[in-house]
Amino acid sequence: NFIDLINLMKVKDLGFDLIRVGSKNDGGYLIPDIINEIDYCFSPGVGNIYEFEKELRKKNIGLFLIDGSVEKENIKIDKFNFLKKNLSSNDNDKEITLESWINNNLNDNNNNLLLQMDIEGSEYEVINSTSSKYLKFFKIMIIEFHYFEKLTNRLNYNIFLNCIKKILENFEIAHVHPNNCNGTFNLFDEKIPTAIEVTFLRKDLCRKKEAIITLPHKYDQRNIIKLPEVKLSKRWYV
């Protein structure tokens, strides 16, 4: 059931301080402080908010951006590679797979990559169709998972469960942050956010794996300032 899923997603202290990269609110994420080890960021779902990518660029990290709904000239970043397509499980005129996107830009021995993915529900399709070999190219993955309110449906629940289990074969969860953009729904006496941002760290990089003391983290902020804050219960970390 859903509590089993929360138990699977417990946040751990992996031996690194977390830093906030990007804006103070929507567009900012907490990641383990290994930014000096990252060569390139792959960021599907650029949208209109890209403070995270802009800050990485200032640190001389190469950017690969993709979004079928925006124009390159509207992205105000110093230097970046852009593809006007959407990430999916297909390769065609309007879509591309994560594997093809990486192969088209880098040789396959670079594993100093970061993935920041916010693609409004397509994340499940992308993760479930990407081989673990390619996921392991990323030292850090930040994925926003959407439509949690639909996980009461068994089919949707199983799709999400398979997605998380696949990631957790090679990654640990360094941080979770509820996105307050669409509020919460009630399930098993829990207020569950409809969207949640999860920061993963590749297992071989983890220095330890211990319980954290509290959530939210001191650097966490509400995505949408005008909307109520969403807090996760202790089930997510104790």
C-alpha cells in the first residue's frame, strides 16, 4: 500500500551537506555538495523558470536543455545546448529518449552528469524506458514526480512503484521536498502532496546511510509563496 511506498522513499543522511541551487522558491533544489564533480547537467522540461540551470552555468557546468514547448531565444542563459523536443520513450520528430539524447551529445564514459527533470508526468515513462546503464551516468538526479493523487489507482501505483524501485537499485534518496503548487490529498491519515521533488545520489558516492533528524531542511522553501506550505510527516524519514 501507500505506506510501503513512503517507507521505500525515506530520506537518509548520505554523508554530505546539502546546498540550495537555483531560486529561493520554485526553480531551486537541494543537492549534495559535490557540484565541483559535475561536468554536465541534462535538464528536460525547461519551461519559463531556469534559475537552477543558470546558476550551474555560472559554475562552468555544461548545459543540455530540452523542451518542446519553449523557444531557444527565450532562454536567457549565457551558453547552452538546446533541443526543441520532448523527452519520452520514443525517438521521432517531436520526441527523443534519454539514451538517444545523451548519445547524441556525449561519449558513453562520462559519468559526471546531473539530471534535473520536471516534465509534468512523463517522468515515469522516461525512467521506466531508460536502461540502468544510462541512469548510472548521473551522479545526482533531481526528479519531480507528479500526480501522486492518482496513485490510489492500482495501475498508476504499480507504474510509480516500478519507477522508484528501478532508481533505488543504483541510487539513494538524499532529499525530498513537497511541491505546494496543487496542495495535498488525504490518505491513511497522511496529507500527501500532489507533486514531490526527490534528490537522488548514486550509491557509490554515498559516505554513509543514516536517518535524518528532521524535515523540512533549513534551506527548503515553498515553491509558490502565496500558497500554504506542505509538510511531510515523520513517516518520510523516521
